[in-house]
Amino acid sequence: MTTIHLESYGVRVELQDENNKKQYRYLSPNKFKELVLRDTKFDSGLLPVGTLSYQRTGSGEKIALLRPDQVVKVKYNNNKVDGAPVVFDFQVPLPPLVWIYEVNSNRLLYSTKVFAIGKETITDNTMLYNAPFSNVHPNGEVCWGTAGNLIDKPFKSLHGMSNLPRIFFLSPFNEDLFNNDSNGPGTRMLNWFKAYDGKQEFPYSELKPYGILSEVLHGKANR
């Protein structure tokens, strides 16, 4: 019989033979992982262009994508006092964005986070900034709203996640989460869209630091 004990500094493996004699082996975490995964194979399938990181987790999979800076068309849903919505159209510049998706074992999306970065080459120590959009919580979590109906089915392939940023920007923005003290520039979203409508360069000086990439990917920079 083999018994495995997970300890603070490694793994203790207890081997017991037919005569009840016990032997012990001590393994480092890395060595134990190597032995466990040696005969384990898995195929992530085709990954989206721009994939920065892919992780197989106990509950599913996590993937991080990088989208370059660009100018996009956005809509803003402005509710009047009488409740009648008025939709405005803008064309605004965006910084490079890091999208982090998590799916469960059935590849059903249960978490989407988005952060901005500067124009530097991305590394594990790259600083991530709060994404300057409404519809995004201060911890980077995206509020999909009614767009969630478009992504409520399991992904046949992780490559399908390449369409998620486009769905995000096709959905009208609003003031549900955005305020002067949270996750964006110092003006409210509608005023920001008006100020940068038609411009080509994103105002990087307005970005607010959140945490470095490696810590965010491993859940160590949650706020």
C-alpha cells in the first residue's frame, strides 16, 4: 500500500509491503509533480492568437490573451430620467489589453478579467492597470450584462475565446460600475468617450496600477 502525505516542505510517500514493513521516501514538490505528470497527457486544442499563458487547473482551465492597442467603435447607453435609452456612438483609442478567462471542466466560462498595460514588451513582471471601462469591476472582473446570453454555452475549443473582446466592445457601455474613484480615468465614462472620440492615442498617464502579471495570473493580486 502506498500513502502520500503532503507536508509544508515536500511530499512524504509511505510504502507498506505485505509484511507490514514500511519504507519512506521524501520528494520535493517539483519532483512529485514530475512523477505524477510523467504519464499524464492532455491536449489544450487550438489556442487563440495572442495567447500569453495557458494553465490547467483543478477546476478547469485558465488562459490569458494579449490584444494590441487599437481604435474601436463603441456604444454608450444613456438612460434618460423617463427611462427611455439613448445610444451614442464613438470611436476611441484603447491601450493593449490582457484578457484572462477561466472555464470549468466542461469549458463553460465562469470568469473574465481584463487589464490594460503600457506599450512595453510584456513579461511576468509587467504592471497591469485597471481597465478604463465601465462594465468592469475594480478587480478586473467583466460584467457581461445581457451579452452573457451569447456566451452561456461551453466552448468546443478555446480558440473561440478570440471572439470575446469583440463581443465586449459591441455591447453598449453604461454607468453601472463606473465612478470617479474606481477603475478608470478621472471622468465618467460618457464624458471620457466624448473627450477621446476620434483620437488615435490612448492617454496612458491616466491608467491606475493594479498588480504585476505573474501575481494576477496566480491569484495573488486580488483586491
